Amino acid sequence: MSKKLNVLQEADKLVNGQRDTAYGLPHLNWGDTAEMMTAYLHGRKLLDRDKHLDAHDGAMLMILVKASREANRRSRDNLVDIAGYANVAERVDAEV
């Protein structure tokens, strides 16, 4: 009988296992995501052209998305994802 993982353990297992295999290193994948977010914000004139989001920003913005969802409906999945995005932010900072 296996013990159920807590949200931090589950997030760590996903981020440092399945997600690495599927999407590659976070600083590269999230760097691409941050460039896309930046382009959108520039297009909407919500961010000055000389400002740019980085991979860490992308992970933090996703935490805000999950926090917003959690405010509307509590879900274990939101908590796992928040922990996972925090893990990604830490890894991004360590990888660059």
C-alpha cells in the first residue's frame, strides 16, 4: 500500500520528471513562454517596448492564474500547480 503524495511531493515529481521529459528545461521552455507573453503585452500596449518578461515572470504569472482559480473554486490541482510553478521559478533562477 503506497502513501499518497502531498501537494509538494506531487508537484516536484511532475516538474522534475514528466514535465522535463515532455517540455525540456524550464529556463528554455518558460523563456519561450515569457517572450510570447511579452509580445502580447506589447501588442496591447500594456508593457513598454523596452520592458520584457523573463521565464521567472512567466512562472509567477501562472501562480496568479491558479490563485485566481482557487479563489473561485478550491481544488487540490490548483495547489499542486502553484507548488509546481514555484518549483519552476526556482529552477529557472538556478539554470541561468
